[in-house]
Amino acid sequence: MLKQLKARKWNNTTVVCIILLIFFIYTIFPSNFATHYPYISKDDLISSLVVNNLPKSNDTQEFCKYQDLVRNNEYFYVSENIEKIHEPEDINAGGEFFPLDCQAVYRTAVIVPYRNRESQLETFLIYMHNYLRRQRIHYRIFVIEQNDSKPFNRAKLFNIGSVIAKRFNYNCMILHDVDLLPMYLGQLYGCTTLPRHMCAGVSDFRYNLLYKELFGGVVSITLDQFNQINGLSNLYEGWGGEDDDFFARLEATKIPICRFAPPFNIYYMLPHKKETPNSNRRNLLVNAVQRHRYEGLNTLNFKEKAVEIKTLFTRVLVDT
């Protein structure tokens, strides 16, 4: 009887130790426990992208190659890529770049909603110009800055960004928060045939996808798809809710989303002060599907204060 009690005690102790060991491993290596989700495999990644930068008929320049970027998926989030811009003379006015020795296959507008985050914007611009030029795509960074004192309206700034992207003849948009930086080079900044959630694994969430309907942070979408869902809602003032509304609009329009394989979805979130939550977000979400046809791009109203061609970005200053 005594031996049985000792064995049971030993077994219980073993179970506790195993649980503690698993918790320790999870703490040290959280990315090993990222949520599983359907994804486009590494082999199909390039074929899923939309070719949208075809050359003129008299242009015989060869297309840029992207296979090695995906094959190697190089880790890029190192200090030398964060602290200074390499060869800044390669960047054209307005934050535009295209390679000169080959024809870029992808042409992308990076749309960044912004207000009062100077240090984050500086880090973002340095890092993203280093990152995107390595991808050899044609891109331009647009910073849509809210100039008024109203609560920050991220979704409305994305709507405004789509208007500006169309003006500059971009059909592929990456809707991008200023505090998120891709950590591996294989996350190609082009549009896929379906809208794509690009940051399924974020450092602040232990590289886990929080829920399968999450569609925020960094997403790619064509202007045609964005128009089809009537853009985003203009009603979400303050933090939260607009991403879920975004997903509801896509679902109501029967447009599925996609993601790349987990190794291509990893992002670092820059430290920042949390925004004031939108107290009305839950009430708005209840009617998101019914509201999407009559509220969004077709009701967008804003005052364009200035469009400034900066060295590293195109600044669009607006009152919402």
C-alpha cells in the first residue's frame, strides 16, 4: 500500500513537472505554438500573386526574379536594417522606388494611417525602404495623416488612401499599420488573387493568430476588391472594431481571404501607447453586414489639406 502511494505521488509530481516544462518551452519559443490556419504553400506563393506592372510594348527589359526571395525567406529584422537607410539615393521623391536593372512585376501602394507617432514613423520608413527595395518591386509609401482633433479614424484614413492610390494609378494596396514590421523577406508586398491577411504572427501576440476572422494590421487588397465591398466603414472613431467590420464586408460580398504559410507571416510590433477604445464598436459590428452597401466609400467625406512629396514618403494631410 505504501509503495502504491509513493508511486502515485511520483506520478503526480511527474505530471506537474511536465506541465511546467511545457509552459517554460512555450514561454521561450512561442512561435512553435502558432495557431494553425489554411494557407498558401511556399511552392504556390508566387503563382498566387497578381502580375500588375506589365511593361510597355516596346520595353524589352527582363522581368525581375522573385523565386530566391521566397526560397530563402531571409531573416531581415536586424539592427543594420533598422537604424539607417542603405543607399538612400535609390529612393525617388515621394517614397517611390522601382528597380532599374529589371522590370518589376508588382506595383504596390503602401497606405499608412498616421497621427502623432514620429519615432515609429521614422523607424517604419527606414526599415520598410530597406526591406521593400530588396524585394525589387515598384512601390510608393503614402502616409495618410489625420490633422484634426477628432478621435483617430484608422478605417476612414484607409478609405482616403484608396482615393489617393487611384489618383497615382495604383491598383494594389497594402493597408499597413505604422507599428508593424515584417521580419522575413519572403513576405512579398504584392496583391494576391484574394485579399490577404499578411501578419498572422505578431510578436505582441506570441506569434499566434488570435482568431481566424482577424483581418487587420497589414493586409493586401486590390482597388477593385476594395471598391466591391464599398471600402471600410467611416464610423469607427477610436480603437477597435474596424478590422472585424472589414472582414464582415468581405464575407457579405462572398470574397474569401487568404494567408501565406506561417513562416512568411511573422511581424514585430513596435512598442506604443494603446489607443482609446471605441465604446460604440460592438453596436456598430451588429449591423456591419447590413450597413456595408450604403456606408463606406460612397459616403466618404473629408477635407484634403495638402499632398506633400517628401523624400521618403508622400504625405497626405486631411481633416476627417
